[in-house]
Amino acid sequence: MGELRLMKGNEALAEAAIRAGTDGYFGYPITPQSEVIEYLMAEKPHERTGMVVLQAESEVASINMLYGGGGTGKKVMTSSSSPGISLMQEGLSYMAGGEIPCIVANIVRGGPGLGDIQPAQSDYFQSVKGGGHGDYRLPVLAPASVQEMSDFVPIAYELAFKYRTPVLIVSDGLIGQMMEKVELFDQMPRLTDEEINEKYPWGTNGKPKGQERRILTSLDLDPHKLEKHNFKLQEKYRTIEENEVQYELIDCEDAEYIIVAYGSSARISQKAVQLAREEGIKVGILRPITLWPFPKNAIDELVVGGVKGFLSVEMSAGQMVEDVKLTVRERTKVDHFGRYGGVIHSPEEVLEALKSKIIGG
Amino acid sequence: MTEEIIIAGFGGQGVLSMGKILAYSGIMQDQEVSWFPAYGPEMRGGTANVTVIVSDDRISSPTLTAYDTAVILNQQSMDKFEETVKPGGVLIYDPNGISKHPTRKDIKIYTIEGAKIAAEMGNTKIFNMVVLGGYLKVKPIVKLENVIKGLKKSLHERYHKLIPLNEDAITMGMKNVVEA
């Protein structure tokens, strides 16, 4: 068993970054995420593993440092919160185009604009539908506990390098700020330059004599060549959709109704399910762990299995509910409930919405 | 066993650290715990609160609207949280600085003179440990030995010399909590 600690979600993410063998973290403080860089600075990982931690001059600088670092085959990571993540969208689009691996963690806060610093889930569209320009997708992991804030870091690196893509970890101020018990995984070694060279024959880390030039770019002015590049990207996205969907079913065996919820909304909804079941209402939860690729097949199976209605519970005005509707295709009832702008819905409100919008609606 | 607690008072009273020590004590006896603080604008204006859940099972929602126990350390928190105690639940408060005392008849109400006892012990900083002692007498959800283990885990080694003082404060709290 690994080391047990009581940690904030943000701290667990930071500690996991060190233990996953990250080579460089580049970030800029923003509430409710600042504990990540604060923890890393205090922990001095350069003394533990040689990992670089740098406070960049802005979020735009951070994401472009990831482009440079990730382009050499190093494990690089940043984190921010909603307004900062918006600033990074150009860089993310370039990295998707240049097929550069990295991890970007978004500890979502209320928006739009500067919004507030309380928890929200209103960056779903930005995370799963693109965010930046161009035809691209990013794998998105949504932790629902402090434990998963730690566990998902190595999983995100695995995806990032397997598919040569940025990977998003989308959490929120609630998971970031709360403390829970976390079992930390053991330190993984950082790769040596030789190992990187062997594993990643695309890395732009110096050109020995006789080696072909390696170019990482998102620019190709020949439309036919660029279309071909896009075909390749799309094929990659189809492979990810086929192989990398992750979700959790909670109390769904006998469920007549399903709450679809991720991250902190999934936690709050679990309490709502307990309350509902005390009243004899048979409801379960489908928790997407990957927001993209979205667990369409799991929803489809529930529809075929005779579920009478789905309630998408998100701290937003209704974003993920669109993906639920696309999958359900009007075969049964789908609605949305959520507080937003930094307001956290209570388990009682979720139960009330289930009754009024799905069961009685 | 699942115990859902709100601890609320002024910033600087040690509300958050009291919650943290309680949560660590739960871990020491192999329970699931969560600790969710009010942060950001909620903290401005001087009030601080934290929701702590200690359970034998996986914890669902870390935020709640009703609690098994409320530990209340100032008037603003009394105004806000008296009504959030579940019927049959427990409210513990320090009467120091409370002008409007709780009136509910469907819950058990206790007082602990935390500020006074800490002052008599010569260290106002151990106020929160006196209150924790009072809470643990009413709701012995974690063993004292595990609280001490929790303190060791959550305090930096250079403060470990203060652990006996903290233990005394907890014991004083246990002795002095009274039904209101």
C-alpha cells in the first residue's frame, strides 16, 4: 500500500506530477488552483527528481513552454483555472496540430469572463468540443475525488504519449480545495535523454549527424497536404473514441432513472441517490470519467435496457446534457439540472429536480 | 458510521485546523474522511467554516445542507447554522460572544467555554483543541490516541513539543462540556 496522506485536490495533483516523473511544470497562479504551483515551489522537486518548476510570466507563456518541452519528448504539464485556460486555447490548438503531448489541468471556476473563484463545470464545451480553432479533440479526464486527482496524472501522461496529444484534466474548485485521504503511488523515474530518444523518434531534441530533420509544426500551406494531415488526426480521434472511454456506473443495476454527472456533481448526486432510494425511487448514476471520448455506448445500453429518463446534473446552464441528448436521440426523456456561476447545488435540489423534471415531468 | 459536521467561527480561531486534525484522526483509524472549507469571498468578512465528514463508507457529497453536528464559535455562524442541524442532531457552542443563544428544542445543545479555558491555561491558541475535546466527549467518533497520531501527522516536527499541551487542552474540553 502506498503512502496515505490528507491532501487538498490541488496538492495531490502537484505531488502526483512529481511522482509521475514530470520533467517540467510551467504555470501561473490563479484561484482556485494556486496551491498546485505553491506546493511544487515549496516541495522543490528539482532536489527530488530534477523536475523543473517555473512560474511563467503568463498563461500564454506557460502553454508555449509546454509546446517547446513536449516537443522534445519530455513530460510537461501546466494547470490553471478557467480564464487562464481560455488564454491557453491557441497553444492547445497548435499542440493538437503539431501532435505534441502534455497535460493541462483546469480547476474550473464560475464564468463567463473573469467570473468568480467558486466551483463550476461550465467549461465542458470548451474542453470537449475544441476550445481552440480547427478540427481537433482532446482526451478529457474528470476526477471526482482527491484520490483521482493523483491517480489521473500518470493515466493522462500515458494517453498523451500513446496518441501524441495534449490531455486535459478537468476538475473544479470543490475537488481542488477539499481535502480527502489519498494513497500516493510510488515515485516513477524520469526518463533519461537516451530513453526519450529511443521511445519517441519524433522528438526535436537535437540532430545528430545522419539523422533526418524532425519537424513539429501545425502549419502546412498546401491544402491537400493539410487535409491529409487532418485525415490522420481524425483517424487518431476515432481510435481514441473506440478504445479510451472510461466511466463508472453507480447503483444502476435496478435503476429506472439515471443521473449523468461527472466530477463534484457526481459526488453530490451520490448523496441525492441515497436520499432518493430512502424514498423508494430507483435511481443510479452514470459518471463519465472521460468527458471526451464520451461514454455513448454505456448510455445507449441503458436506453435499450429500459431506463425511463436521464437527468444531466452539471454546475452549468446545461452543456453535457447536449451529448446525452445526442446519444439518447429522443428515445426517452432527457433533462438538465444545475446551479452555476459558482453556486454548488445541494443533494436535496438534485433530488427535487429529478422528481419534477424526469419522474413527474 | 457516518458523521457529518460543520465547524464555523471567526477566521483565526483555528476552525480549519480543528477540522483538519479531526479528519487526520479519522484516517488514523482507517476511516474515510473529507474536509471542505469555505474559501474565497465567503471568507471575507471574517467568518470561516469547514465541512468535515468521517465515515466507515465511501463519502458521497463533500458539501451538505444538513449536519449531524454543528460546532459554532461566533454569532454570525449561529445565525447561519443553527437551523442546519438535523433533527435529533447536536449543536455545540462557545457562549463567549454569543448574544442570541440557540432555541431549538429538537436537537441536543451543549456549551463549551473554550475561550475561557484556553485563557486560564495560559495559551489562547489552544482554544480550538479545547472545543475539539468538548466535541469528542459528546461524539466520541475518534479515539484520543488517534487524535494524537493525527496531530503528529498534521503538525510539522518542530511543533511536536506542543502536542502534550494540545492533549491537555482536549482533556480539559472533555471535562468541561456541559448540556445547555
